[in-house]
Amino acid sequence: MPVKEKDTPTKGETTRLAIEDAAVNLFMEHGYHATSMRQIAEHAGLALGGIYNHFSSKEELFEAIIIDKHPYKRVLPALLAAQGDTVEDFLRSAARLALAELKSQPYYMNLMFIEFVEFKGKHGASMLLEIAPKVLPVFEKLVKGRKELRITNPVMLLRSFFGMLISFFLTDMIMGNSHLGKLMPKDPLDAYMDIYFHGIIRGKDE
Amino acid sequence: MPVKEKDTPTKGETTRLAIEDAAVNLFMEHGYHATSMRQIAEHAGLALGGIYNHFSSKEELFEAIIIDKHPYKRVLPALLAAQGDTVEDFLRSAARLALAELKSQPYYMNLMFIEFVEFKGKHGASMLLEIAPKVLPVFEKLVKGRKELRITNPVMLLRSFFGMLISFFLTDMIMGNSHLGKLMPKDPLDAYMDIYFHGIIRGKDE
DNA sequence: TAAAAATGAACGAACGTTCGTTTTTATTTT
DNA sequence: AAAATAAAAACGAACGTTCGTTCATTTTTA
């Protein structure tokens, strides 16, 4: 065996992933300070001290998770796989795929909340540095190729698109199961996207 | 003195409010678990044990705060004070006032995040029960009186409006101070509302 | 066979809460 | 108005836990 093969992960790498998996689930479910290193070790199947062979502190573990387990890693492929002849079709497809990914992990957004509250978003910058170069081109291409867009700033388009997704997700959490949920349209995401798209697509008379 | 006067709060009530004030600031700034009862006592100007003469536990203190200090108590008056001849003017004014209130306390939104993460939104339903009857009529009146609205469902209008505010606030936290922030329009809220409004206002050709 | 990984006891610090006591407050009785 | 008094509030040391982290040691891996 001449070179190290990619398909045979080392034991250390396996354990590191097990720790991250255990930690992310506990953080999502209970929060940062309410999750102890002992719980993480137990769920990862190793002793307490073993964690520190892979992460030098609890905060470093959290930061690794914020980057490695960020929803964008699941959403990006969905975004790249989105199809559609018109911008509206394309983004509608992308939104549905992204939302499906988010909903499969209902507490995913909690990671972001923890980031905001416990760390005041201080890992946000490094996160954006990794995410932006991969996601932004999608919107740059969109802006260049489609003349029907009112929004010509790709950063603004990116921001508003994910803003819409976040906004839908949060208001769904708040209102979804309340009495107000009954007074909503049958397919709220459809209605949501309808509002969003008719702000993006230039009207015939403008 | 026949009856107890309202304008002479008892010492206990004064202290209770001092504790809530100290606690809400610390919770907003550092989060729930990262704030200790000792810190709260120090900021409130009394000894550690004194807190327990007014609140039986840390969680009960947080619950009292979530209700007494919720951002809507500050946003609602701003919303009712909003003016404007057209729907767009009215909501634009309302959004600016609400955002100004939120921004005057940059960590106000953290209370809601703590609610989501630490308490899984368990106070959300009762909160909506108190808020909805006061806010919804504003949007019901808007839907009835203004023919230029594409959105005729007042609940959907309410949801999308606050969703837009939340989405702006969050994406501003994430992107505001990053390199992407430099690539944004000068007045991002304006651009944000522009997208929102042109999804609400019916175009001339529709 | 040397390095990497895993172990679990131990450490000091910090946590929420309790408790016996003292001080302050508000009301009632002189 | 002053004194008496019972309740409310404040005190801060102390308790029992739990926390994140360290470390000397053993086991496993490459």
C-alpha cells in the first residue's frame, strides 16, 4: 500500500466524528451550557478525558460543529441540484429542497441561536468565509443570466433568499401549532414564496 | 388612610423589579446558564439569598421576565403609532419604528432565542394568546380598508411582516460586520422592505 | 516500536439553593 | 406621636453537586 487511501479513515478521525455527532445532537436538544462534556463522552462511547485528545476545549468543539455541521452543508447540494427554466421555478425548487433539509432536523436552527446568545455570533465570520465562496456564485450566475430579476445585487439576493427561509421557519415554529395556524393558507410556504417572488421578479409595467 | 395607594410601592415590589431588571440585562447579554444568581444579586444590589425571598428559583425568575419584559411590549406601541396614507407608507413607518425599538436593545431578541433553545418555546403559545388579540386587528383593518393589497389574509400579512423584520434582524447580525456587509446596499432595510412591499402591493397589470 | 488514543480518578472553581440569623419595614397598640 | 410587634426582607456562610479540564497511566493503532 503505497499511499494513504481516502476510504480508510483512521481511528482518530472516526472518534472525532463520533464526538461531533454526539455533541451536535445534545447541543441542539438542550443548549450549550446545559450539555456537559460527560454527556458528550457517554453518547460518543468513550471516556471523559478522551475528548481532549481531539478537541482542546468545549468551545473549540462547538466551533468545529458550527462549521462542520452547518445546515448549509446539507442545503448547498440541494441548492445546486435545483432545476427550473425561470428564476421563479429555480428558486422555488431550491427553497423546497432547502426547507425539507431543515425540517428533517427541527432543532438545527438552535445551533445558530446558541451561536447568537452564548457567543454573540463570534464564529459567524469564519463560518461565512467558508460558506460564501460556495453559495454566492449560484446567485451571481442567477443575477447575470436572468434579465427578469429586479434585484441585481447577488449578495442582497442571497441574503433575502435565506432570510425568507429563516423567516418562514421561525414564524412556523411560533405560529404553526397555535390557533393562528388554522387561519393560514393551506400551503404557507407557497404563500410565503409568492410574496418573496413578486418582489424579485420585475413586473411587466416597471 | 383608608385604602392602599398605588403610588407608594412597597419595598418588596421595588426589590422585585430591581432583580428583574438586573436579570433581564444579564440574560440578554450572556444567556441563561452563563448568568449566575450571584451576578444577578450583585447587579440588583442585594445579597445572594435575598433573591429567594422574591423568586423561588432561577427558572421562575426567567419565566417572569419572559412575560414582563417581552419585546412586543415595546414594539406594539410603535406599531400603533405608525402613520401613512398608503399601505406601503404605513408599514414602512411601522417597520422603522419597530426596528428602532429592537435595535435600541441589541440583545433583546436573545430572550426569544433562549426561550427557543432552553425552554423549547414552551411559553410561546401563552405569549401569542396575549399578543395576537392586540396586534391582529391592526392587520385586519389594513386588509379591509386597502384595496391595493394582494394579500387578503390578515394572519398571513401579520406573519410575513414580522417574519420580514426578524429575517432582516438576523441576517444583519450574521452578515452585518462581515466582508459581505460591504457588498450590500447602503440602506439594507430599505432594500429589504422594497422586496417585501412589491410582493404585497398588487401591480398595475395584475 | 513509537505515536496516537483511551482511561478514569482527581482538582479547583462555580453553580443553585438552603438556612439560621439579623435587620428593616409596615402595621397595631399605647 | 411614640412604642411595640409581628411579618417581610436581607444577609452571607455553608451545602451538596456538577462543571471543564488535567494528568499519569494503560491500551490500541499504524
